[in-house]
Amino acid sequence: MNNVIVIAEDEADIRNNLARLLRMEGFSVHAAPNGREGYALVQMHTPDLVVSDVTMPEMTGHELVRAIRANAALAQTPVVLLTARADRQDVRDGMNLGADDYLTKPFQREELLTCIRAQLEKSALRQMAAQRQLEQAHHLSHFDTVTNLPNRTHFLVLLNDSLAHIRLHAGGPQLVLASVAVDNLSHVAEVLGTSSLDTCVHALGRRLMDVTRAQLAPHASRFCVGRLGFA
């Protein structure tokens, strides 16, 4: 799918040239003559990037950046500002509001494309990092950090699912529940340290999983090994 770009530029010639150039490069482009209409397009299309002039009627580029950053659903959208001013304060104000980069008019075609591609790449990396964090958080909330087995909460959910499955298939599958307790683990920690205790518990969890899989997988429609916690 092509990257979506919204352009907000009040000068028609510049706006049309930008749109034509970016479409030729394979981008899907939506263009607006001011910041207010540009923001409406951003809300409508949730673009991958916004290119906005700074000085526009109805809503300036700075105001557009502020509106995008204030919208939780759009806040991570990269914004590149276009300015005809060489005023460093103008650029600084835009960056302080959350703009990701800026180009001073007039700019070259390659300058624009390099800037856009760099911002899209950074955005993609941020999204990948955020997705990894979500996956890690999900894993940590469902699995024990030492054994990598389902934790108590997740195990009980899986157990309830199995019980519900059995109720729906009366006279069908049976449920077997086994509990393994290991004594004196605190002594292991006292003598060898918590790192050795974690190694021991991890090995035990892995061994239980291997044995369970070998014994039950050929016969059981579902099985689960979890760590409920040790007293």
C-alpha cells in the first residue's frame, strides 16, 4: 500500500506541483489550501506524513502541528514544515511545537524527497518499536518471566476455557489436572543465590513442558503447563 501524504499549502502552484511530484513518486496525496482543511484531511485519511506551509489563512502551519499533536490518534504523525522565511525563530517555534523537520523555500526536488523518506523511515521504526513494546507487555502479563510458562492468571483463563469446552461436549473429552510442588526452593536461593534458583526453576518448567508434550500431545486435544507460583 502506498504511503499517504497530506499537503497543506495556500499557494495553488506550489500545492499542485507538490502533489504532482509526490504522486509521480508513488505516494497517495491529498491536498488542502489552508491548515483548517488540511487538518480535516488529516482526520479523514490518517496519513503517514503531513507537509505543511507555515504561513496560511484560517489555520497556520504551527497551529496545524499543535492540533495534530493534541489529537491522540494522530499525535505520532510526522510533520514537515515549509517556510519562505529564513527566520531561525520561525523554524525554532515550529520544531518546539512538534514538527519533525522543515524545508526553506525554494527547495530542490531531491531535498523534499530525501526529507520525506527519512521521516517515513523514522516513523516506521517508531511504530515497530511501539509494536514490540506492546507485544512484550502482553507477554509479561500472560507468562512467567522465569519459566516462560503461562502465569497463574493466564493459566486459570486457559483452565476455564478447557472447562467450558468440556461442558459443550458432554461425554467427550475429560480434564486431568496435576499439580507439582517443589520444596526447599528458598534454601536453594540462600545457598546458591537467586540466579541459580531461577535457573533451577526454568529447567524444571522446561522439563515439565517437554514431558507433558511427549506424553499428552498424541492423545489430548489440548493441554497446558503453567506456573501458579511457589509458596
